[in-house]
Amino acid sequence: MGERDTRSDSDQPTVVKRRSARPRAGAQSGSHDGSSRDQSRAGASSPPSGADTPEAFYDRTIAQAVQVEEVVRARGFSAVAMFMVALVAVQLPWLPGDADAKLAAAVAMVVMFVTACWAFVRAGRAGGYTPLVFRVQGWVLATCILPVEYYVGVYSPMTVVLSLGIYYLGQSTDSRHAFWLPAYVTGSWIAGALLITTGLLEDRSVFNSRALSVYSQVFMAIGVGAALMTTMWMARVARSSVRRAIVASNDALMVAQQREALLAEAHNQLD
């Protein structure tokens, strides 16, 4: 019936026979070296695949971790922005101040609330939060805060809100806009403070600066401006530290996996 059928049961290759009949060191070294050379030649002749290299996988893992952190942070900031805008809008009808400035602030807050809702929804979808979403949200909020800032007051608690926004915007992975957006917010506040202090812009805000002396206004302009610039710098430091922590964690995981693979290989050689 054929060569396979004529072989006795003792000649059939079983797992036990393959393990027991395995040549030890000397008998298999020649064939093992030859196969290793053939594999190395084949690897050298074939073009490397950039998508499957350990370096590409390593970079892709870090990028995914940074993206997850970015999306979670964006969703949280959008929720905070919606809450803060709604809190001020509820009190707006009872606040004093110039009517035109109040109307401009109300329109700006509506735009800010809609933009924050849109970014919140996009951040909740898989792959929905993109650099374009960050840029649109950032520039809309940074521009619409100006009428609100003028109505509430340049020398008012609004500087706390500006610090929060700067810290969020400065931590983005979009490095170019992560620099220019906080710089725009900081520069616009400093320019508004200087215009009001010099009298070139009339202060019609709720927290009016007429009761403050010129020296007090200059002191606040310098101090708050320096605080906003420091917040911008700290945001970039925080972004860098998060990336370094992710890289260090990934390096430690890869070292652990390499040690586990070496231990498994040593066990296989002892069998």
C-alpha cells in the first residue's frame, strides 16, 4: 500500500521519540548553524518592513498612549468649559455693567458653550477628536473670551479662568498651536490691561478699575502677565513629563518581556 503503511509502529515519529532521540549539542550544531546562516541571509536579502519593526511598534504604542491622554483631557476640559459658561450665563441678567458689553459677552458665551459641547461629543467618539477639533475649539474659546473678559473686568477673577485655559491649551500634542494659543491668550490680556491702565480703552466692566491707582494697575499687569506666561511654560513642562513617563513605562515593560523571553528560551534548551 505504500511506504507509510509498511512502516512499523516503532518507526512512527512520536513526541516521546522526538524528544528522546533529539541530538544533544554536537550532533545538531552543524545543521543548526547552517539553518541560522540561511535565515540570516534570507533576512538580509529581504527588504525590511517598517510597519512590523520593533521600533515602529514602540513608537506606535507611545503615540497611542499620548493620544488617549489627550482625548480624556479634552473631554474633561470641554465639560468644565460648559459648566463655567453656564454658571456665568445664569447670573448674567442680574449683573450690572454696560448693556452693550453685556450683550457682546452673552453672544460670546453662547458660541463658547456650543463649541465646548461639540468638542465634548467629538472627544467621546472613537477617532472623533482630531487636531482640527483642538484648533477650532482653542481659537474659538481664546477669541470669545475677550468680550467676556472686558465685561467682567480685566482686573477681576477672570484671570483664574485664563490660567485654566492656558494650562489646558499648552499641554496639547499639537505643538505649534499649543504655543501660539496660550501666547495669544496671554498677549491679549496684557494688551487689554495696558489699554485700560493708560486710559486708551474705557473700563465699563463689572469689576471696574477706577478704584485702583495707576501703580496698583501696573503691579497687577506685571504680576498677572508673568503668572500667565509661567502657566504656559508649566503646561509644556507637564506635557513633556507625561511623555517621558509613558516612554519610561514602555521601556520597563519591554525589558520585562525580553527577560521573560530569555527565561523561556533557557527552559526550552534545558528540555
